[in-house]
Amino acid sequence: FFDRWIDSNLGINLVEGLIRIIIFMIYMIAVSRMGEMKRVFAYHGAEHKTIYCYEAGLPLTVENVRIQTRLHPRCGTSFLLVVMVISILVFSIASSALLSALPALAAMRGTFLYRLVMILFKLLLLPVVVGIAYELIRIAGRHNNIFTRIMSAPGLWMQRMTTKEPDDAQIEIAIAA
């Protein structure tokens, strides 16, 4: 759709990535406002609190878990956000390199075949994107420095929507799990 107005491969990738992030954010906001999801998100918060307690080496008791934070740098919500950001970077660089290496493909821009090749190319790059995102999330979970705090901040902000404070029964279930 945007090929009509944007000539730059980098620009197209940035717009596509921005659209993916906007759709994800709208979805997360909509889901977080659903009444029945509040309980699910409280269990999510209980899970995070329990993991923090376990990682701190404390006995897994309701009292110890209750005092932990519900925001965790290695959360799946954070991971999804990191995957989207990394995909923008990797897809932009790799597709620009592909088009430079294959000028015939670049000349086909706007055609069905061009779009199909670019979609397949990006699908092939998904393991690379996910691998990089996984390593970044792992680093964020192991280190507490300015780089990891900046990198983790957007995911932690999103967790304010996807985790809620659990009650003691939910904490007990998280401990058992």
C-alpha cells in the first residue's frame, strides 16, 4: 500500500514496523480493558512476583512473594516488543542488502512477485530476529546497567497493562506452579 508514496526500502520497513507496533499496542490496550482479563493479568503478576522471589533465593512463601515487584525484564510481553523493534532493524538492513544484491528484484518493486519474495525473505529472517531478541532479553535479565534499563523500559511500561497485583490465593497457585 505504501509503495505508492515511499520509494525508500528503509522507509517502507520503518512504516511497516511502526504499523505492527501500533496494532500490537492497540490490541494490548483493548485486552487490558476487558474485565475478564484482569484476573488473568493478576495471575501474570503473581507469576512474576514468584519468579523474582525464587531468583532472590528466598523461600517461596506468600509473604515473601507478595513483596516482590510484578514487573520482570524477561517477560513475554517485553519479548514481543523487543522482537518487533529488532525486526524493524534487521528487516530494514537485510532487505536493503537483498535489493542491492539483486537489482532485478528492486526493479520489480510494487509487483505481486516482489511482495511475495519480500514476505518470504522476512519469514526466513524470523529465526534471526527472534534469536537476537531472546539474547537481548536474557542480557536484560542478568545485568542491571544503563543499557539494560533503557532497553527494558518499554517492555516494563507495557507490563503495567498486562500484570496486576495478585491476591494471596493467586500467589499460592503461582508458587505451586
